[in-house]
Amino acid sequence: MSFDPITLAATIVGGLALAGLLGWIRRPRLVVLVPRSFSYSRISDRGQLVEISLLNRGFKTEESIEVTLNHTMRYELLGADSQDARVEGNKVQVPRIGPSDRVTVLLLVENGVFRKDDIVQCLSKETKGTVVAKLEEVPPSGPQRVTIVGLFIAVPALLYAASLGIDYAFKSVREDSASAVAAAAAKIEEAKTPIEIGGWVVPSYYKATSGLYQDLASSKLQVKIGATSRKGDLVTVPVMITNDTSRVLNATLRMNSAGSAKRFKSFELSTSDILIVPGRSEMRSIRVVAPELPADRIDRTIYVEVFIRDTEGDSLALRAQFEAT
């Protein structure tokens, strides 16, 4: 097992950061707040009214809280929101303050002008308090610190999770798109690949769109090239179409070869309006040029096309080629 100093350093730093964070959250926090003082009062012409608040911002109950004030002044307790609060000499004493709780006392101060600096110290059984003059200087309570830390952890975690979710979503979309494109490409490729039935080549899209394709596949519709006859360079090619379906069919027959266009007009190489009623067969023949041996093979190749449609608009196209002998 290899030693990785970076991993070790990261582990130590992470542990120290976690320990510091937990310590910051759990640390006792006792605060003395002097938010206001009143210089004029009907109670005493020589005195000053001072409000002092003791706040426990920690998780534990603070006990035996004692606030020591400037001993050169005289202090009298006029009011408090805790019946246990009392003033003895220059000390304000409160037996206990619960977590996230506060105790406020109203003092009459004589023999001087009371300021924040006249609070000498604040002690409890567990900790030493801090003195502040503004509410915004009061640190967050324990639950608030937990919320703050939670937000610092949760927000980046949520953002990271959101980024992962977005990446996963885009990845899924890309994969789905790639799959869809692949499927579409496969279908296109399949559509481009012709099907051979009985020596005839049929475009594959007829398989899903044409009822005549099903008739051809089940032999209810038959198209056959008969025996050819030759006279010199001219070859006569017969084609028989048999209709065993329940529909009336109309067919067009075309043929060609390398040398036929030079000898024949285009209409001489095709015949149309071949009507085939149910239960009947029709044969048509066309002459094409196909030189005898030893002519090139390409010159002896004959190309045959048959286009069939019924009265309802259904159609089917067939192609074939062969070498004349």
C-alpha cells in the first residue's frame, strides 16, 4: 500500500476543520447587551436609568451569572423579567439563563454617568461573557449557528447534487437522442435495404404500406418471367401476372438493356394498362437488345420493372435483372 501525503494532509485538515466547526457551534456564549440608557427620570434627579440584557447564546443552561459593575457608582434594581434577578452592591446576579434565552434588568444608576465600559466583567459557572452595545453585535444562538453551518454545507451539496442531476439528465437526453438517432438510422437503413421475393426485388417500405406486398409474399399475387426467345440480337421476354386476390389489378411492364435505347423508342420498351381480374392471368412480352456470345456480360443483362396497383390506390413495385442466353 503506497503512502500518499496529499491524502494524509487533506484528512488532517478536514479533521481539524470539522473539529473547529463543532467547537464553534458548541462553545458557550454569554453576552451582556447595553442597548440604551435614559439620562432623565422622574424617579431620581441625580440618577440614570440603564437597561442591561444578559443573553445565553449557547446550547447549555448558564448558571450563577454575575455581572460586576463600576464600584464607584450606586445601583438599584427597578425591574427585571426574571423574579430571581437581584442586585447586591455593584453586582447583578442571575441564578440561571436557559439556552437561547435572555434576562433583562432595569437599573437606577447614581453617582456618575453609566457607559458600556462600566461593566467590568461577566462570569458564569461555565464561561466568561462578552459585552456589546448594539444588537447586531450579538452572536447567533446555538440553533442559529447550526442553521448557518447547515446552509454552508447544504447549499453547496444541493448545488453539487443539482449539477449531478443536470449532468445525468443531459446524459440521459443525449443517450436517448443517440438511441433515437440510431433507431431512426437503423429504420432508414432497413428501408433502403430491398426485399427479395420469388426472384423479384421489392423496396422494403412496401412491407408496411402495401397489401399487395402481403399478397405477393403469400403467392396470391404471382409475377413470373417466362422462357425467353432469341432472334439474332433481339430477345423476347414474356412476363406472366397471376391474380388470385379479390381485387382488380392494373399493371405496367417495362424492360431495358444496354443496347435497347439505340434500337427502340421508349414506348416500345413498356406496356401499360394490363388489366388482371381476380382469378385470371395475363402475359405480356417485350423485345430488348441482348447480343449473343461472346458479347460483354453487361450488354446481355436485361432489366425488368413491374408496377402494379389496384382500384383502391394500393400499389407495389418489383424489379428484376437477368442475363440473356
